[in-house]
Amino acid sequence: MHDAQMNLIISSDIEPRFPRLRVLTSRITDVKVRKQDAELEKFKKELINNAKKQYNLDSLKDVASFRAYRDFFWKIEVDPTKNRPAAEALIRRILRGEQLPRINTLVDAYNLASIKTEIALAAFDADKLRGKLLMRIAEVGEEFMGIGMNKPMILQGSEIVISDEEKLVAIYPYRDAEDTKVTEQTRNVLLLICGVSGISEESLRNAAYVAIEFITHFCGGKGGIVE
């Protein structure tokens, strides 16, 4: 659990702009990722029904945790009315009667954890990461190839990025990289539980435990928070 590549270092240039930014990391090993699972689909329907009872479209933007992510997005110059924070985007889909994305059992499981906890989560194939992870402010002109993109984004220097010792792996807490995405071949996963100002440590820890529970239930493996 304590191998070096799983520690996320937050660069000193982050603190002045985003004081007390907190991110938890979790390692989940020996998972078996499948395209889909009947039990997971049944569980998904339960969570969708619960979300429909709990939220409505008119007031969704006023939920405290979604407001915190939206405020953070504005600060990194991502328009949250066009690019919704992850958990909010998923719940909006549910409330509009749209299908949730079906990617694979691991991604679907952590999306459900994000819906349940209102916390943004990111997952990476741990075996494709190289060395320590660093969170820092992007350099102007850096290129980032996100999941499903046809061509790389050219970064403006306002974004917060996460890199390993070779490449960018995420724009935090907004998009993950194509190179390190979780697939059916993934065996070991690094999970980021993405905090922003206004999200409590308790909420992050709860989200980590929920995500580990959902992932290990549907994909096997063993997981824990990296302290």
C-alpha cells in the first residue's frame, strides 16, 4: 500500500491560490474488470431511484458540495455551466431521464460512489503510472490528451494538473488522461478522492470508503486509503 508511486505531492505553488486543498489517495489491487455485470446494473437502478427522490434539477446547483466544485472550476477557468463537476453531471443525467455512461464494471462502480457521496473521484491504471504523482499548476502550452479526445487540449496555465514522472495524467478534478484510464485489462487501480475548498476531510474519507466498498464488491481485490 505504501509504494512510492502512490503518494501524491502537492506543489508549493498551489497553496497560495487554493489553501488547504486536500486530496486522498487509495490503492486497490488485484481487481477483475469486466464489461458489465447484472448485479451491478440492478444496484445502479436502486441508486438512480434514490437520486431521483433526493434531488431535483432546479435546486441541484445549490447543493453545498456541488457549489464548492463549481467555485473551484471558475478559479481554474473551466466554466461549470458547460463542463459540470463530475458528480453533479451524473446526477443531472439521472434527473433528465438519460442513461448513465456504461464503461466497465470498475468505472461504473466508482461513478455510483460519486453519485452517492457527491464527491469527485478519479481512477487510474496504477501499472501505467511512473514514479511519484505531483499536483501543480499547468504550464502554458502543455498538451493534455483526455479520455475520448480526438486531439490534445493546449493548456492555458490556469489549470491544476496531476503528472507522474513522465506525463500528465489528469486535469484536476475535471478530466483524466487516455493513457492511464481503467480498462478491462487493468489489475491495480489508484483512486483519487478529489477535495476542493468547502469539502470536509470527513466527506472525502467517507467517499473513499464508499468507493472502495463498491469497487471491491463488483470487481474484487483489496483496497485502502494511502496514509
